[in-house]
Amino acid sequence: MTPEQTNTADKMKSVKAAWDKAPAGPKKDAALKHYQAAEKADMAKNDAETNRELDAATHALA
């Protein structure tokens, strides 16, 4: 794993933990869509897209 991939994996864990703790509602629903898109991008080994979607998920939860 490259350092970028390690950082992305850590970021995914962090965003997932924040999503798990978030109360139900439209913000959590929006964050889930971004998180799922991040998972898809991660499976395609597209770190840039994964990070964009993780940032969007974090923003949606704010």
C-alpha cells in the first residue's frame, strides 16, 4: 500500500465512524450516498475520487 492508499483507508474508517454516530435524517442519508460512491471509487482504485466523495460525506454530516 502506498501512503496515499493508507491515508484513504484511514479516512474511510473515520468517515464511517462519524456516519455511524450521526442521528438519522437527511444529512445522514446524503452522507451515505457519498460514502457509497467513495467505496465504489476505492474498489476502482481511484484515490482522488474516493477522497472527494469522503470529503463530501464529511461535509454532508456537518
